[in-house]
Amino acid sequence: MAPPLDPAVLRGMPLFAGLDADAMAEAVALARPRRHARGAAVFTQGEAAAAGHALIDGRVKIVQTGPDGQQVVMRFIGPGEMFGTLAIFTDGLYPADAVAVADSVELSWPAAAMTDLMERHPVIVRNALSIVGGRLREVQHRLREVATERVERRVAHALLRLVRQAGRRVETGVEIDFPLSRQDVAEMTGTTLHTVSRTLSAWESQGIVESGRQQVVIRKPHALVAIAEDLPPLRSGD
Amino acid sequence: MAPPLDPAVLRGMPLFAGLDADAMAEAVALARPRRHARGAAVFTQGEAAAAGHALIDGRVKIVQTGPDGQQVVMRFIGPGEMFGTLAIFTDGLYPADAVAVADSVELSWPAAAMTDLMERHPVIVRNALSIVGGRLREVQHRLREVATERVERRVAHALLRLVRQAGRRVETGVEIDFPLSRQDVAEMTGTTLHTVSRTLSAWESQGIVESGRQQVVIRKPHALVAIAEDLPPLRSGD
């Protein structure tokens, strides 16, 4: 049997903000921890949603596949974030695949346990509403970008969003702290692998980004902001 | 002074589903009704969100403007639907313009009244979560469509969504029951007025739709489904 989870594991999670120690302990007691090796599926699009989920460690890609097989990356989930939980409150089916893109540890709450918890602690529902509200805004922004902006700006916006979400300072700039492929970037921005490669290569030759085997470092974040916002190019030196 | 509102006005609104008669009366007592003539702004993008809103009658267009002035129609709100309410739970600013596209009657609840109501009746928060969850899904679908489908299919999907949301049977087919311009359709699908006009004209010559002065009738919904889903064309007669 697995050792009991430390309640501290939920501290800092927006979904459980404002819960007192007893409620936190209750939430932890109902959670099931699972490890997922890089590449493993946490759940699958169209499958009945048996649980709500939160990530403790690692990174999970949420990717939706259309009827013709084209994929769109909806979000990368990081530590502390909930995911796949809305299905319980909508049609009961996962709307996308969730795939670990780094070795990950996930908590899940069976649907009945999650709705129970929410009933006893309405602050969780309120937290969920503000989290989902924030995500709705983000997707609305992305919809506007994909509908109206040229590809280069969309790619810049996507990378800047990842910097905010998963940026880690390194000597040469800010690194996206999980394996990110060019195909991922294409599927985040509604364009082709070819176009993403061309765009990143141009930026590399300008010293703005550095991208290697699934690693992306933004060397000049301000230059990327200028591209995203269509500002005049900055003078060299940043 | 305006006459007191009939509590029945909230009946059937998903946001207030499951409230008992007393709670419903309380919610109605706190609501402020307003009329908006066609073309009037209900609220403006970037403005401080002083209230939560719900529509009783008419139709309101939610449209977001990007930094360069390009617009994307996020949603048409119909009777019984809430709108502009999430800002209270996120950054406190309206993320888009809300414009009456038909003569409309709206209720609003000052932010403090809405959060109070939600605190006393947690079922409202739960309802809001499932409404917002459904909208997040819809926007995710649209993001996938705009990112991966060709224009003709996107336009077909947009019209079919409006049929479900605002379709009214008429002699010649199903009519979208509010004034819908070709520019609106362009701003729903991330394309140009020119492309929408060309697409609708082609469909008109095939007898699939009929569009006049801001009125759209779908004469052959099944043919439109076939286009949206990329099925082989149907034989004539439907």
C-alpha cells in the first residue's frame, strides 16, 4: 500500500485555495496519486470522465484531435494545476487527450468524491469557476490570434505564454522547462511544422531564440514581445 | 419607479436552476432590468466589470477587438443566458464589447450582490461552473476549427451552431432568428467579408442557404452538415 500523502501537497493549488487544514486533509485523503512516465496517456479523448485531476509534478499536454486527425494543443498543464475536471460538470466525456510530456505525478479524485468535496466546501467550486474563467479568456485570446494574426505573431504569443507558464531563468535567457517540439508549437498555433521551423530558424539567426532537441530558450524576450505585438524591431543589444 | 419584476423571469435560466422560490425571489429583487435598443452597447471591452448580466429578451453580440482593431465575434447571447459575469471572478475587466443586435432586455446584478447571492446559494456557483465549462468547450472547438479547417467548413460549422442556438422553423427551412450580417459571419470564422460572400453565394446557387438583408435561412441543413463534416455531397432533393 502506498504511504499516505502529505496534505502539504495541495498547498499552493488554486483549486484548494482558502480551505482550512481539516478540509485540506479531507481532500488529500480522497486523492489517488499516480505516476506517469513521459509519453504515457493520463486519459483519452472521448473516454468517460471518471475523475477530476491535478498535477503535482511534471508536465501534461492537453491535445484535441479533430474528425480528420488534425491536432490542436489546448494547453500544457504544470504543477499545481487542475485538468480534465470539467467533464464531470458538462457531458461526462474527456474532451481531449492528456499526455505526460515529462515524467509526472498526478492526483485524481473519483467523480463522486470530487462532487462531494465541492458540496461540503463550496469555496472549491468558486475556485474552479475562477480557474475555468481564466482559461476561457486565454482560449478566447488564442481564437482571436489564430483568426486574425499572421503566423509569426501567433508563434511569438505562444512562446511568451509558455515563458510565463513554464519559464526558467538560465544563463542565456529564459528556458521553457519541459520538452517542447516544433510540432507542438505548430499544433498550438494552427500552422504547419514547416512554417514553425522556418520561423524559429529565422529567429535563431537573429539571436532571439535558441532551439535544440526539444528544448527552447528565449534569449531576447523583449524582441519576442516586439514581434508578438507588432512593434518596430528593437535595436540590437535588446 | 419601475414595477417590481416577476420572479418567473428567471425560471428556465440555467444560472438559477435548482433555486427554490424564496431564493429565486431574492435573486430577482437584486436584479436591475434595462432595455437596450438595437445597436446599443451593454458594456465595453476593458471597462471595469461592475455587474453580472443575463439576457431576458433579444440578442447580444460579444465581440473582442485585438490591438490592431480586428474583431472576433465570441458569441451571440440569447434569452436566458448569462454574460459578462466572469470578469467578477477574474481580473475585474470586461474582456469584450457586448452590443445589442436586436432590441433587448437585460438584467444585471451589481458585483457585490452577485457574489453575495452566490455565497448564500452555492448552487448558482455550480451552475455557473457548468455553463462556463460548456463555453470553454465550445471555444476550444472553434479554436480547433479555425486552426485546422478550411474556410468553407468553418462557415458551415458557425451557421449550424447558430441554428442550434437561435434557429426558428420557417416555411423554407430554418431561419437564424436575429439580424446576422456577412461581416458577423466573417468575424465568427476568422476570415474576410469577401470570402464569406463568395461562400454564401455559392451555397445560395445550390439552394442550401438563402441570405438577404441580414437574414439567413438554412434551406438544406443536411447539406450544410455534409459540408461541415466534409462528407460526400448529398444527392439533390437533400
